[in-house]
Amino acid sequence: MLNSLPVPSSLHLARWRKLLPQFETLEASLQNESDRELRKRSLSLRFQAKSGEKLRNLVPEGFALMREAARRTLGMRHFDVQMLGGLALINNCIAEMETGEGKTLTATLPMYLHALIGRGAQLATVNDYLAERDAETMRPAYEMLGMTVGVVLTPDKPDQRRAAYACDITYGTAKEFGFDFLRDRLLLRRMGRDASDFLGEGSSQRWDASGEQPVQRGAHFALVDEADSILIDEARTPLIIGTLGGKAREQVEATFNWAAANAEKFIEDQHFDYEHDTKKVELNAAGRQLLRSLPTPPVMRSVGLIDLYQYTERAIKVQRDFLFETHYVIDEGEIVIVDENTGRRAEGRKWRDGIHQAIEAKEQLEVSVPTGQAARITIQDLFLRYRHLAGMTGTAISAAREFRKIYKMPVVRIPTNRPSRREQLQDQIFGNARRKWEAIAAEVHQLHQAGRPILIGTKSIDKSELLSQLLAKLGVEHQVLNANEVAKEAEIVALAGQPGRVTVATNMAGRGTDIKLGEGVAECGGLHVICTELHDSARIDRQLIGRCGRQGDPGTFRKYMALDDEILKVGFGPQTAERLASKGSAQEEEMNSYGTQFLKSQRKVERKHFRDRSILLHHEKERKKMQREMGQDPYLDTAD
Ligand SMILES: Nc1ncnc2c1ncn2[C@@H]1O[C@H](COP(=O)(O)OP(=O)(O)OP(=O)(O)O)[C@@H](O)[C@H]1O
Ligand SMILES: [Mg+2]
């Protein structure tokens, strides 16, 4: 009752279905035309769009063209349900299409249509792997219709970014889109332009300023993939850029990098002393001499010697004491601290006194120069700025109320192309975690021997390690992914459907990743997915489960729970959770009656997060209103 505001999906769908025959008639007439003729038609559509023809009127021919182009270039013809999905997206809805139904291909329809106007169409997703994969797989179809395609990836330099945004169609992550927006905003202010005449209007105006130029060209249309993750879960995440600009920033960055590159030349006891109780590194005379003999780039010319000693000592300390995977991991080009006690990722936390930056330099990442805040925007505000916004995901319905409230976007549920063959096996509930993990390992062992591939989602790195040890004891060969770098992991998760493969990953790694079944796997039942614990949000569980049974493939999944699971503590509070846990430990079997408790607790946690987000939203709104009233840019700090 609480989450399910009646969504008239059926009404929308009934209306849109009427267009399907029209698409087919048009498509039939296109089939006899040459590639060149298709492109000519596309050009003519572009002309019509630019001369002010309503996009709505270009939908039939535009969609039919895209369908035909995809068939010719990709060997995939948009299913009818994908055409319906495309219509939902062109109508600024959130399209819920089951995992594995082909949202990547569906996206080409609204992307192509909006790109016709010539102000760019942007597809935002959750990681670099997906951005690049989707841009590259869909590129041939777009290009057949004369559309250019660009991708913005985390390591890209400004020139590459500008080129990517200048394309008709641009893929990238929400985060990169946001940071580029902020960097442009700061630049425009430095250039003394009124930002508002450039941004928000979707203008394609070129800039003649000497040297630096903005990379983006306005906010016309954004299609957000994994919309629940980006627009709901990450909505409040602020993207922040510091104040140190231009030369000063370059110098600090260069010095961190220089120190990191040279750190290994210094040898303990020969060049520096290490004090074990204070963990301090200090260069000795020989070390200082070595340092002075090292060449420095011109940009570092004005860095003082004392500073150089400090930078170097810090770099040595980081080499020595801060270990990859033990103390930190890397996620999309960022250092994420691993809490030493829990083995969990401490998202958002940073080491102080330049240590964090020294580690970034050591890992050859972009150095986040420590400075005050100069510009910030939340993911939510970023997307609310687009003139047209649409979203798609496999898991939207349970967040329908929030989508409506915050974005005024209705969720439309698109039916599947073929009935799903994903089968849920009976939940397994245990008195305590130990028994649960043993049962999981035993199930993996058994299915593995039968030759089935298995994907196991865990909630944290330490739990992955625990399971890994149990599996090793049973002699089950497996892959453990430790959320070091989500994009790389996605590539490995994509292989999880190969015969006999066992993949242990954190729940997050799966989102959006397409797992194709290896030879013979479908015959023995497809991929089996194991949820080892309920997540805070059922949507995350559904995403993991959605890695199997894609495109009508066979597949199974099972959820495991234990009475001392986190979810019960967060949902019911420690006392109730404690009572349940002690009840559970006394009982040997027959735990299934507790199933509803878990779901109830998960709902509670979901509602709590929803409330937290609403409160934040309210505060943010007030803050922006105040700044506007004072004539300030709500995204920029006042001090320059
Ligand atoms: N019209 C089509 N014809 C043939 N194959 C298709 C078609 N549409 C999609 N597919 C295939 O379906 C698979 C799943 O597609 P995709 O990864 O886009 O799904 P998705 O809906 O984005 O899933 P997720 O929610 O997990 O991101 C891919 O292997 C893709 O090639
Ligand atoms: Mg997808």
C-alpha cells in the first residue's frame, strides 16, 4: 500500500500499442531501401526537427529507421516491447523493463530521436564499463543513420571530453557528467560570462575564449540508465570541486606525482629512518642529498626544498605503510578506505594531511587536491536541469512514489518479451551466520559438481573472503571480486555464465552487467544466483537476481538468511534483533516461519531511507531558495 501508488501503466501501454502497426508498415517500406537511402531519410528527419517540427510527429519514422538500422548493423531487431519502452522514454517516463530485457538497445530509440534536434543527447549510467560497452555496441546503428557517438570516461582529458560532448550522442557516467558541469561552471565564472545564458538553454554556441573552453554544451536530453540507483540511491550524493585553480593546483598535483614516482629510490636506513612507535619517516643527510639530485619538472620550480622533503617523506610512508586491498581499494579512479576493523569500504572517508592524495599519486590516479569547496551539485539537481529527462531500470516500481514526488516522472512497467524462466528456489533461513555460510558453500559445491555456473552476491569484502575460504576447503575453484574496481569487475562478472564458473562478488558488481550463458549451460539449468543476505533495499537484491534468466534463458536463484543478519538489526533495532537471534540459536531447524520478518524488516529499512532522503531534499531546497533570493548561483561558492 505504501510504495505502490496506482500506476496506470496499462493505460499508457494501451495507447502506445496502437502505434506498433504503424512502425511495422514503415519498417516494411524501409527494408527495400539501400543504406544510403536510410541515411538520407535520417538527414531529412534531422532537417525537420531543426526547423521546429514537433518531435512527437517524428516518432513513427524515427523509431522505424532506428529499428531497421539496428537490424542491419547489429543483427538485433527491436522487439515490440522495446518499441513500447522507447515510447515510454520519449514521453519522459521511467521505464521499468526487467533485467536482461535489452534496455541498451531500447535506449537507441529516444537517444536517436532527441539527437535529431542537434543539441546532444546524453546517456548516463553507473560505471565506465557500462558506458563504454553500450556506446560501442550501439555505435554502428547510430552511425548508419549519420549520428556521431562519443563516450566520456573517467581518465579523459578536457579535449577528449569536449569532443565526446560535441557528438550527437554521448555516453558516460552520471558522476562525470556532473563534474564536467561543475568545472564548466567555474570556468564560465572565471571568464566572466553569465552562466545562465549558456547552461540550461541547451545552446550549441561555440566559445572563442583563449585556451580553456567549457566541455559541455548544455543540458538538452538525458536518459538515465539504472535510474533507481542514480536518481534515487545516489540522488543526494554531492559532487564537489575544490577552489585551488589553475597554476597552483597544477603545481600541487605535479609535486604529489613527482614524490610518488621517486619514493622507491629511497632505501630504509640508508636514506631515511623509520620510527616504529610514531610511524614517522624522516630523510637523513644521504636521503636529502639524493632528493636534491633528482630532476624536477618546470611546473615545480617554485616549490621550496622543505616542502619537497615533506612530500617525499609522505610518499615513502605511503609506499611503506598503506597497502592496496588491505588499507584501501580503488573504485572508478578513487581511493576508498577499507575499515581495518570491519573490512568494509568506508565510502566518502578520506585520510588527512595529504596522505590521501599521496596514495592517489602512488596509484597514478587523479590527485584530488585538498581545498575548500568551490562548486557543488547533487546528482539529483544535475538531472533536474535537463530540459528532457527519462530513465530506465529493471527495478523502479517499488520506488515509483519517490520518482513521482521528486522528479514528477511516472513509472511505466513494460512487459517482458518472452515469459521469464527464472526460477526462485525455496528461501533458506538459519539460526546463525555460521550455519548459513556452511550451507551456502555446500550448495555451491553441489551445483558446481553438476557443471552449473554460480554467481554469489555478498554484502561486503570480508564476507566474500569468508565464503572464499569455505569454498577453498571444499576444493571449489572460484573467483573472488573485492570491489576494488567496479568497472574491471563488471568485465569478470560478464563471464560468470561460463560452464563450471563460480564467481563471488559484492552485490553492487552486477548491476547492468550482461551475463551470456556458455555452451551447454542452458541445457543443465542456466546460471544459479545466490543472495547471501538481504540488502537494505530489495531493489539491489532484484538486480543481483536479474543476472540470471536473461532473455528467456533458464536460471535459478535462492536467498539465504540468518537470524543474526544485519537487516534485522537495522530494521527492528538491536533489542528485537537480539531476541530473534537468541531464539534462532536455540532452534535447530524450521526457520522458514521467519521469512516474513526479514521482508518486514527490509521494508522498514527502505522506508527509513526514503524518509532520510525526503528530509535532505527539503533542506537542500531551502538552501537553494535562499541563495537564489540573495542573487547567488546555488552551485557555486561565493568566494573566489
Ligand atoms: N531485440 C533483441 N534481439 C536480440 N537480442 C537482444 C535484443 N535486445 C536485447 N538483446 C540481448 O539481450 C541481452 C540483455 O540486454 P541488456 O544488457 O541491454 O539488458 P538490460 O535490460 O539492460 O539488463 P540490465 O537491467 O541487467 O541492465 C543482451 O545480450 C542483448 O544482446
Ligand atoms: Mg542494462
